[in-house]
Amino acid sequence: MGAVTPLLEGEMAAFLSDIALIVTQILTWVTSVCTTITGQPILLFTVGFLAIGGAVGIFGRLLSRN
């Protein structure tokens, strides 16, 4: 099996920069979705209802274990 070559400093900086760009874009999308949901009462009600139902379902399963 071949030897593993370590990343050079420039390659690691470029990699971290790419990861930062990806995380920034994901956070931008999440912010946009949250802004849309909170701006529309019907979406806010629906998402809230689904989140509460999911939490009740998970806790119900956890508490019903023997």
C-alpha cells in the first residue's frame, strides 16, 4: 500500500476555505427558509404543528419502552 502524503499548507487553507463557503451557503438557505416560514402564518402553523407532533411521537415512544 502506498504512503499517505500529508496536505500542504496551501491545500489545507484552500480546503478550509471551500468548507467555509459551503457552510455559509447552507446557512443562507436555512435563513431564507426560516424567514419565509415565519412570514407566512399558514406555514408557521403547519411547521409548528408538525414539529410538536413529531416531538410528542418521539417522547411517546421513549416513555413506552419497558
